[in-house]
Amino acid sequence: MSALLYLVAGAVSSYVLIYYGVFRGARCASSVKLKGKTAIVTGSNTGIGKATALDLAKRGARVILACRSKEKAEAAAFDIRRESGNNQVVFMQLDLASFKSVRSFAENFLKTEPRLDILINNAGVMSSGHTEDGFGMTFGVNHLGHFLLTNLLLERLQQCGPSRVVTVAALLHRFGNIDFPLLSSNKDLVSGQSAWHNFQAYCNSKLCNVLFIRELANRLEGTSVTCYSLHPGVIYTELCRSMSLWQQLLIMPFAKLFFLDPNGGSQTTLYCALQEGVEPFSGRYFSNCALQQVGAKGRDDALAKKLWEVSERLTNLS
């Protein structure tokens, strides 16, 4: 019996050490208030996007839930208004898999909203299939949609500075690659639609996120707009809904024990959006509410510049 107790105690101790030492993550300690400020959070009807929007609403911001699903986003807006006591939480239709929808969202926003202080590019997918414009879904949503959205709103961000752009990337950017000839011929950064291709497409899109923010910072140098990319932590969210059933069953027990909840996963996003004193680190990458080094490809300014120029052509901005 004593051996069993020792075994149980050892297992519990190991879990606590691993969870708090590796997975739990830091907390955003900023006490900044946002009354009179406006923030957009993409993909904010669920997961870390919803948790981020809730925190911003509690600080007094006007929060725009930029989402594809009207039903889910309006339900999320209702929840956030009720929990935060802030009625300035509204839904605006945005489908990042459609350039037409992105342009319509930006046009509607610029006509109806006088301010934009914080843009949080949070939405993300890991999915097969193609966007409305024929691009691979993961590349199209995670990178091109947010690239176009940010550029269409950039002038308003500059008018309301100091303002910030925050893009949720991932540690998996380190495994990403950008094959421009493949992109030119295939309208995607992967050549197939298997589960492995979907995973690689996600890694590639997260590298694009890091490089996009790096080049954006270079182009915004000397302005009142700063920008940051980040790894939110290891989180079990609805991103996993795109996995097959057997993959979800495989990962669920581990996820329930170790992965961050959406609130924990929103902390580094909030840190980048709110923390005072990080302005000199515009274009850099954060994790666990701290500045971190990106992978070698994520530090390649020539690659970042080329990705920007290609993305301009693909989204018809150039």
C-alpha cells in the first residue's frame, strides 16, 4: 500500500512540476484601461480570441468581434457584454477565406468606426481545402487574409496612434518553410491535402505570420504604430476541430491534463497589446509574456521582404 501511495504522490508531483514549469505560462500584469479605445479581434467567437475580447471589454474598450459565423459571434458578444458589463461589444462579419469579405469588412468598419487602436489578428485554422480565391485554406486564412486586413486598416491605425497590431503565430513557425515556386504554381505552400500536409501548411503559415510582422515593423519604423507576433502557449481550443476524430481522441487526455485553457492562452496576446514599454521591440516575437528569439527563418529580412511583395500581388494590393 505504501508503495502505491509513493507512486501516486510521485505522479502528482511530476504533473505539478511539468504543468507549472512548462505549460501553465505567465500572466499579463498590465493594469491599462481602454476607455475610449477601439479594438478588433479576429476569430473572437470562441477560444483564446473570445478570452482576449473579454479582457479588453473589461478594460472598457469598444471591441469588434470580427468573425465568420454571425450566430456564434452574436452569442459570444452577448456573453462578453454580460460578463464585462460593457455594452460596447459588437459583431462585424469577416470571412478571412474571402478577399471580398475582408474588403467589405474593412470598408464597413472605416465607414462606421472613427477609431482603431488595437488590431489583433487571432483567427487561425489548420484545414484542407481552398479559399474563395483558390488559395490553400490554411495559408489563405492564417496569412493572406490577415495581411490584407491589416493593410486595409493601417491608415486608421496610424491616425489613432499610438496603436498596435498583434498577430498570433506559434512556436511551430520553426518548422515552417516558404517555397515561392510552389506557391506560384499551386497557390499554396504545400503540395497535397493529407493530414501531414495540413500540419506542414499550418507551420508554414505561422512562419508567414512572424515574417509579416517583422516586415511590417520595418515599414512602420518612425510611426506611432507598433506590431508584435507571439506564441500563445500550448492550448486545447477549437483549432483542434479540424483534426480527424482519431487525432482528437489521441490528444484529448494529454490536452486536458497539461494544455492551457483559453484564458491562459490569451495572456501573451494581451501582453503584446497592452504592456507599456515594449514599443522598442516592434516586429519581435513573444512567448510566455516575454521577448523570445524566433527561428532562423523568422529572422530573415530578405525572406520577409519577398513574402510581403508576393503577398501584395496575391491580394491585389500592388
